[in-house]
Amino acid sequence: MSEPAKKMRLGDMLVQNEIITEAQLMKALAEQKKAGSKLGRTLIDLGFMAEDDLLRFLSKQMGIPLVQLRNFQFNAELVKKLPETAARRYRAIVLSEQEGTLLVGMSDPLDIYGYDELTRILKQPVKLAVVRESELLNTLDMAYRRTDEIASIAGELEDELGDDAFDLAQIAATGDGSDAPVVRLLESIFEDAVMARASDIHIEPDENVVRIRQRIDGTLHEQVMKEKRINAALVLRLKLMSGLNISEKRLPQDGRFNIRVKGRSIDVRLSTMPVQYGESVVMRLLDQSAGTLNLDATGMPQVLRDRLRILIHRPYGLLLVTGPTGSGKTTTLYGALSELNTPATKIITAEDPVEYRLPRVTQVQINPKIGLNFATVLRSALRQDPDIVLVGEMRDQETSEIGLRAAMTGHFVLSTLHTNDSISSAMRLIDMGAEPFLVASALTAILAQRLVRRVCEDCRKTHELTDQEKVWLRGLGPKASAALQPDATFVRGTGCYQCGNSGYKGRVGVYELLEMNEDLLDALRRGDQSEFTRAARQTPLYRPLALSALDYALKGITSLEEVFRITASLADAGFSEAEPTLTMQADV
């Protein structure tokens, strides 16, 4: 059957087949009238039937296939035959073509008007398939990315700029109309980045091209445009949006602005830098509409999360979160603050920059140009009667000593360090000039973390260990022996439409918690690095980052490649015969 049933309505069909009762249908119709949604969606939301049951029923009744989009291999050219506006309006996507007939997936194949419109737009015979709506919406986001549109508008802007440099600046500075090519180009760049779940956008001028790169799940993806002169127009427009000095091209500048993209509020943190062929721009995208950050959303193992909750509710002390740039430290800290943020608690933060705006929290933006550094803000903050203080980073001796003294005098202090693991972090404070007795008196715990990429669920397949990987795993010692057992299985992604052919989709945190005890504090007072390391490896909850990542690989969450990536060397992994054999179950 290639057309939707025109005489029988969905509700009547379901009642006739005794899947729902007449009373349930009447209630669903009343609710549908109020909500304005489709009857099928209303029945599912009311709990009268499961979505899978509805899809199978429609497939059987209409004689059309049920297609699982997660595992479907799409043809990009066929998908683009249906314009995005029509695809989203009628909840449809072109799946395949056979002998001139298009197979089109619809979440509501009973939509007669939608079917007629799709046939008119596609100008080919259409056969229907039924697809899951949630899978369809995710697929549409990936299928209709803006890469082609970006290239097209870039060419249009290049033509409009002409050969006169003055015209270039004039278009960028005065093109306020929404149809100005530079404005439409930026809109397309931002929409494409949001669809692709990018955290950063890089606009980089080269000798003959402009590169637009997006950081997706920690990895950069590049689009190259030959219209090299558009870079200056883009930079000027972005500077205007950020309130920066458009005439200053010799010095780096930092700015910020907010945009709405596809109904979402995005804070954009912008940094410009003069380079050989113009100005390079990097923008960090912060989704303010994603909801309140919390510890449960981090994917931290339950046993660590429970212990961390106990630690952050202590009345005083210092909690350090460590890791390189882009390891998720800010997410963890904001998650902790969201749980501590109550009317009875005064929280002050010193950040560079302020990333997410939190209600009730006094957030201070660091500005070194006017002398407003971490130490200055921290010193003043302690006179504002805080209960909890967050210091964006312990960068120098002055900041670390003020923070440590605050932690000793009735304040709970959270901060970050750029170190490789938890064991090296405590000694880093001493190396920066803090007195060992201060560190030992104030430090409560250290949480080290990294982010590893999740293997894509849609293209994952079993991975056989290579000889080189087996050698590497044997070198990790007996605590990694589970990875070499015959029943141990690993996975990797082959690359598909859903993950942009990367084999990965999304990221998850890997954590290493070191909680101070008497032996550790005694080693700190004496500044004994070797004794501190030995005592750390014997603490009950300590498990090195590499082994925690290996746990994820054994569970099929990530790949061995990601485990190798976060472990620079065996020394960094921190393996030891004395290491405890605790295995933590990741709550992911």
C-alpha cells in the first residue's frame, strides 16, 4: 500500500482492533483538542499505548514497512530532494529510490494532506514507510546541516564585496538587513554548529582560503572556503555583535554576545587574535537553555557521586578539580554549585570568564587589565561574608595562599588546577610556593577528570585486539588483566550518518577521586612526594584515570583508542602492585 488510508481514522482503527477502548479514545480526543498535538502522540503521552506498538500497528494495517532510522544508511542526495521546511513540517524523510519511486518515511503515515504535499514537492511516485518520530527529528538535524548553504552564501558575499576594500568594511559594518550575505552566512554557521552539537567555532584565515572548523565531541571538523576575503567581513560583524573595537586589528580582543538559534539561547564567548593573513576568531558556544547543571548529569559513577556530595557539604576546606583545558572541570564545578545554591548559603565566584549565569550566586568576571585578578577578587570576596567561594583557577602563590587560608577559616573553597592527575595536584600547590602545613591543613579532596568520546550506538561493532594493544594492556599490570580475558569484548564505531562518520557521538567523564586521610596529610606536611604517592594508591576510592577509562571500554561505552588517548604514558597512569582492586560501576 503506497497511500495512507483515506476512509478509516486512526482512533476508529485502534478501537476496532481492541487496542484501546472507546472511553480511552474519547479522553484522548479531548486532550488532543486542548494540546493541539497528533492523536497518536496524545495516546502515547497518556500511557494508553506504547510508541512501538502504535508503529507496528500502523505498519501492519497499512501494509508499509517499519524502518529503524538509527541503523539506516542514507543517501545524502536523495534526502536533499525534500526541502528541510517540508521535511520538518510533515515529519518526513526520503529513504531510498527504486525504479523511479521514492520510499519516504513519515512519523504519521495517515496524514493524507502531508502525503499529497510530499508527492507534489518531490514530483515522483511516493511509497510510504513508518518511522519513529524521535529518531526522525534527530536524523533531520544531521541531514540538513548548513555546510552547503554556508559555501553558497560565502560565494555570494565574495561577489558582493567586489575588489574595493572599503566596500568590504562598509558591508560588514552597515549591513543591518537580515538579507545581508554576511548576516545570513553567520546565521548558517551558528545553526550548523548547534545542529552538530559543536562546542567551539574557529574562523581562520589562510593565504588563499578561509577555514571554518567546529569542535564536536572534542575533535575539530573542517570546512574550507576559497572566498578568502570574506574573513574580514565576518570578523567585523562579530566584533560589532560583541561590542569590540572594530578599528583595532593589531591586538587580541575578547567579547561576548547572546544569540537565539533554533529556539535555544546561546551565549557566545569570542576571542580574536591577529595572525599572518588577518584575524583569527574562536567562539565558545554555551547553551543557556540546556537547564540547570547538576552532578547527576555528569555521568559520574554513583559511588564517586555519593562521596563527592558528602565532601561538598562540609562547612570548610578546599576541594580541587583538576585536568587539562576541555576536560569538563567547569561542568563539574557548576554542578556542585547548583546543589549548594540555597537561600541560606552565600556563594561568591571569581571566574575568567563567567561561563554560565547562576541565579542567587555572586559571579565576578576577572579583568587583569584593571588589576582585577583572582587574588584581588578573593581578598575582597572574603569581606562579603561568603559561605562558599569558587576560585576559577589557582594560578599563583598569592591566590593559592589566600584560598588555603580561607578554607582554614570557616569557608568552603572550590577551585581548579591544570594538572594531569590527582596525585600531582597537591604537590603542585607546594611547588607554587604555598606552605606545606597550609596545604595539609586546608585540602579536603582532589577530583581529577577527563572526557572520553562515546562510541556511536548506530554504527558500533566488536573490535578485536591487535598485537600492539595486547602488549600495551599487559604493560598496565595485573589490575588491567580483565581486559585480556577471553570473554572481554571491546567495540569501536565504523562511522555513519548519525555520528558524521566519526564513529563517536557524545562524551562521558572519567574521574579519579583522592580524599585526604591522615597518611596523605602527614606526607604533605613533610613535602614527601614518594610517600604521598604510595599512600594515595592505598586509599579505598582511588582508581587511576586510565583504569577508570578502561572500565568504560570494557562496558562498551568507549573505545580502546580513547583509553590510549588520555593515557600519555604508563607513569601517568599511576599503576602499582599496591593499587586496590576496587571496581566501580559507572552510572551511565
